Amino acid sequence: MARRILLVNPTYGGASGSGRHVQLLSRGLKEEGFDVDQVSISNTWYINLPMMRSASFLLGSFVRDFSDYDLVHLHNPKLSPLTLRHERMILTVHGGLMELSHKYGRLGEALIKPLRYMMNRASAITSVMLWEARRNGWIWIPNMIDLDAIEKVPPEADERVLFVGRNDRVKNYPLFKRLVQAIGEPYKAFGVEEVAPWERVISYMKSAKCLFITSLWEGMPTSMLEAWACKCPVIAADIEAFRPFRDAVVTAEPNLTTMLTAYRQLDSVKEAIVKRGLEYVKEFDYRVVTRKYARLYESVLSSAVAEGTST
């Protein structure tokens, strides 16, 4: 009988990095023989107002019946109170707990301690960010993309400088805007100035001069993996998320002067970082990453059976 898995995240697919992660994981798990359902804002009650979405989605999820599932997989630390609803829970951290303080200031900092307490009730905690996993003693399971789908998208004819991300403080879009004004090159800011289908973003990546990631904090951004697969060079802020991959990304302090310098020196390192990125990204195809989750699920479920037998 197939294992029944429930994936819980506010977004499923779409422009959200965690949403695309969950969608690909769902597909991969089904290909591995699991029976998979998902809970998102598309099928759960929530209030679509700023500062209310997360809390209302948590409440809407809390009243769901989880009893029919062998394992529940949460994809946001803010959902950790749901660990009270099932004995076998996996929690995946996509952005890192420190993102809360960057995004919400003192309120975010105040949330970290109670969230950690609730998170520790989970059967296992994973993080897409290598540094965050090591620092907290969690399991590193990286982000994922669909390499076959990217291969099928034709390149756009225009060469642009790119930004891909939502417009909030963490993504640091104002720095990108100052950069392109100083550079004087044509650009696209997907997610801020233009909301476009995924295929259009990929087509521009395949012909882009570079992708800037100006974020103050990241986990393991999907845009970086997609850029690697598209042979698009990446210039990223020198933060923990990118330091394990410095041979595939040009890192610079997130300010105008250092990022401009990195851009102007890009041609001298472009070939080397693009080649390394292509090597890395093979390990982040959704089929490869899904098998890591599948092994973790089986480990958790086997431990639960062993504990039940021993009692």
C-alpha cells in the first residue's frame, strides 16, 4: 500500500520559490510511488490581507483532518504549531529563521524562540540552505528544479540584466534599480516591474547578460539554480547562502560600488562560473532531490514502527 503524504505550504507552484519546490516534490513523490495530497491557500480557508495571511492559513490548516496520512510535511517554520496535530511531521525551512528578523524586525526576532520550541516537536527538520542546516544541526536537503522543463524553453532574442524576486525588504530590489541605472543596460525585473509566466523568465535567463541577486538574506534561491541551468552568470550578495558556491557565483557586498565592480569584471570569470554552475545543478534536479526526501520519510516511518513495536 502506498505511503500517504500530505504537503503543507501556503503556495503551490506559481512564482513562489517554496511553492515551486512543493509542486516539484509532489510530482517526484508520485513518480516514486507515494500517494500525495497538498494543502495551500487554494484549498484552505485564509484571510487575504497583509499580516493576516500566515496566521489565518495556519488556523485554516489546523482544523484540517491529518489522521489519514502516514506523514505530514510542513514547508514553513511559521506552520510549526501544526506539529501538535500529527505524530510524524517533517519540517522544511526554506528561507531560514533569520529571515524573520530581516523581514519583520523586532517582531520577527521575538517569534524565533517560540517557533524553535514548536519546530523541535517535528520528527525531522530539513533546510535547503547548507549553512543554516550545519549551524542548527538540521538535515540539508537542497532546493530543486526541473532540468528537462528548462531544456525545452527556447531563449529570448534580447540580452538583458535580470532581477527575479518579490518586492520586499529582504530581496533588496532598490539596490538592483540603482545598479541598472548606473550600468545603463536594458533590464528586466521579474516579480516587481513585470509578473510573467515561468517560461518567459527562463527564456530571458537563457540570453541574459547576468542575474543579480541583491538579497539581504536567502536560503537557496530557485532563481540561482535556474540561472545555472540556463548558463546565465550570477552576481549575488556576499551572504551565507552563496558562500558554499563561490566557484559558481560572483559574490560581492550588497552595495552599489562592489556590485558594479563585480559586474564590470564579469567577463574575466564568466566561463568558469557558468561551467561550475552546470556541474552543480545536475544534483538539484527534482528527481534527485525527491529521492533524498523519500529516504527521510521512510526513515521516520520506520522509526515510528520500531517505537510502536517496542512499546
